[in-house]
Amino acid sequence: MLTSKPVRCPFPNVEDLLLLPPETPLSGISAYCDHILTRAYDLCWHLKAERGLVGDKSKVDSSVRSHRGSDQRS
């Protein structure tokens, strides 16, 4: 059975994953997020609900896939 490898939320290093640039630059934020996710969908939802940021689905999918390794699919 294929199981999903957990992925940590990359916040504040998420600017490349967003549809639009954030209203406030994230570069000055030093606190990292400890939220653990198993699906790209969950990361998009988490960014929107917790940070008010809208992720680009294809970029988030690609990022999560690359963090898991090329042998697993979401």
C-alpha cells in the first residue's frame, strides 16, 4: 500500500507557491510553521485558512511532489 510521506508547511518560504504576491512581504518573517500535511490540497487550504494566502494549485502540487520524491504521487 502506498502511503503519503508527510510534508511540513514551508511558510514563510511560500512566495513561489502563491497565485498573487502577498500584500506584506514574507521575507522579514523568521518564525517557521510547524504544521505537517500529507496532501497538496491540505497545504493550499492551510495557507488560505491560517495565513490568508492563496496557493497556485499546480505550483503547490509540484512542490509537494518534489519534497516527497519522484517515486510517490499525490
